[in-house]
Amino acid sequence: MYYSLTFEKGAKNTWTDWGLIAASPPMVPPPKPELHLVAIPGRHAGPVDLTRAIFNELTYPRITGKWDFIRREEDSRTRIEVYEEIRSWLNGRKTQVQTEDDPFHYYQGYFTLEEPKSKQNTCEFSISYDLEPIRYNLDGTEDTTFLLR
């Protein structure tokens, strides 16, 4: 079984449309809370988190990273043809992505295709992501279990 990503509610899939095989199952890690800790002299309960003190909740940065893929050169399309198709469809675009392991949710953000690296009989592709720190249910509502509150 090849793990894949699906973009824009099924419009494109990394395996079925581009022949990309994930180097490892693509996952979206949960965002780490932004903590702005300030030590107050004489306070024995530890530092104060200014973010929580001001906003009364945790805040989160965007989720960034990349997914690595391998493509066998046995396909009838050349590496450049596949690269150009992915780049023109995905590069810099704000869209939605779903992972195979979590088919009931999607994430939204921007994607960038890095320059492919050719190896003997294969080509390596990397897709970088910059996602909102929110996981959405398929109906477009936020999945509140994704973040600590």
C-alpha cells in the first residue's frame, strides 16, 4: 500500500495523479503551544505565561514541515513533466490536504514543491507545507480536540 495525500477535496492525489510514493506515511503534527514565560521574582508557583494571561487561552503558530516522496522513472511521463504539473498545480497555492491515515479531517495552508533530486531509476520530490494550526472536520467546522485549550 502506498500512502498518499489528497488535495482540494479529491482534485489531486500524490499517488494516483503523480505516481509519488511517500517515503514514510505523511502526517501533520499537532502545533506546539506558543509560550511566553516570564519569571517573577518571589513567585514560587513558577513563571507566568503572558500569552495565556493576555488572551486567556493558548495560542499556536502555523505548522510547517515537508513530506518526502519517491517516484520511479518507469512511468511514461518524464521527471520534468511530472515536476511541472505538480508545480503549476500546487506551488504557492492555498488549498486543503487530507492524509490517508486521517480521512475524516483536512488541513488548510500553502504548499511549495522543492526541486526534485534524481537518483538511479528514481526521483525524489519534497512538498513543503505551511498550515493553519487547525484541523477541520469534513463539514468545515474546527476539530476542537486537535488543540489543547
